[in-house]
Amino acid sequence: MSFEPCPSSLIDTHCHLAGDEFVDDLEAVIARALEAGVTDAVCILDAASGVERQRVDRLRQLWPSLRFAAGLHPHHAAQVAADEVTRLVSEVLAQTSAVAVGEIGLDYHYDFAPREVQQVIFADQVALAVARDLPVVIHSREADADTLAVLDTHGGGRARGVFHCFTGDQALAEAAVSRGFHLSFSGIVTFPRADALREVARWVPADRWLVETDSPYLAPAPRRGGRNEPARVQAVLETIARCRGLSIEEAQAQAWRNANAVFGATPPSRGRVDTPTTMC
């Protein structure tokens, strides 16, 4: 399965359209996305939320090309018994024909669940993704070393996917890319003080970057602080294009190829492809 682009197509590789924030005006949000040329998106589902699962059918009716990913977020790691996680996530993957397991990972900033519990839940889902030959969508906050350790130990060298909403440093970027992962940039890359992140966006190999909104969170500048939505992925793409010295059309085409590599086609080979020289 692959994304089929049309002229001026965009893809939002990470949004939460099944959340409560979009219940009242979901149809309008999707209409704005389509009008902005965002023809496809990957909707992230909380595997522990029966409400979000119930909204899948309506989402499909309103946006037939929408794809889904499902997983147990580290914030919710303590809400499901460890021996039930694989079964639960497997059910949601099957129900939604999901293209990825996620978002999953570790969050040591909020510590809503004990760290050792987060690690076990994360490890089980990485193993599940590898067994299903699905990519993982990684959430990692203030947990770089442990995130990489879980991927290395439980991925068996076969784990692949994306570090979503990447805000890490150059060392984490290099570690992720060396393991075959993609880096996905959100509205944070547009913020005035995000120079270091834009440098990572300039550095990352041509076939290893994605764009996302993380809607309803992280609206790009100058809308920072308001509710985000898929139509605004254009602002992220424009920033990446400037960083890499690309035209919008070139960046758009590359974003499509990269999305296919993660969510719809054969994964790319490991290793660096290019070294952009344009500063941003």
C-alpha cells in the first residue's frame, strides 16, 4: 500500500483527529486540509481509548485516504496491565488496518507512569511491530539513551519507523538515522528560537525527514498557542524547504517519497544520502 500523490499533494504524517478537540468541527477541519492540498494524513489512535476507536468509521467516511497508527502512549503505560498490552494493541491494529504501531516510547519529563513500566510497555510494542513488520512511531522526551536501548534490545536490528515531533540534538539525530529511522518535524521547527532544530533539519539525509502537525498540538508560527490542524503542515514544509535549499515542489515530492518509505513501501537502505549546504 502506498500513498498516491496528485499535483500539489501534501501529507501530514502525525495528527490526532480522533481526539475530543475535533469532535465539534471535524468535517470543517478535514475540508480545510483538503482545500490546502493535504490529501493524506496518518491519524494516531490511543489504543486504550474505546472512544477514539469508535470514531474511526466517521473519520474514514469524511477522509477516505486517511491512514491510522495505534499504540499505547507512555503517558498511559500504567493504565493497562502489561500482559494485556500486546493483545489490546493487536486488536486496534487489526480493526483499523493500521500502517504503524504508535505513538509509543518513553516520557521522562512528565513521568505520568513509572519509568520501569514505560520501558516494559514500550519494549513489548517494539517487539510487536517487528513481528508484524510495521514501523513504529516514537515519542521520546528526556529519555534518549533508554529509548535507543529499548530499540536496540527489543528491535533486534529490525525496528524501523520515525522519531515523531523530533526536538532532539544532533547526537540523537545521528543515532536515529544510523539505525534506519526517520525524523519527523512539527511546528516547533518554525519557532523563532528553534535554530538548533533547523540545523538538524538541514543536516538530515534527503530520504530521512518527514513533516507533521501533531494536531491539535504545536501550531506553527505565527499561530503558536492555538489549536493546530492538518492544513497547517504547509508551514512546516516551507521551513524545511528553506533549510535545505529546495523549492516547495521539490520538498513536497521528497516528503511524499519519504512518507511512502515509512508507511507504505519498502524501507530505505541505511546510511547518509546527501549533505545539504543551505543555512536557515
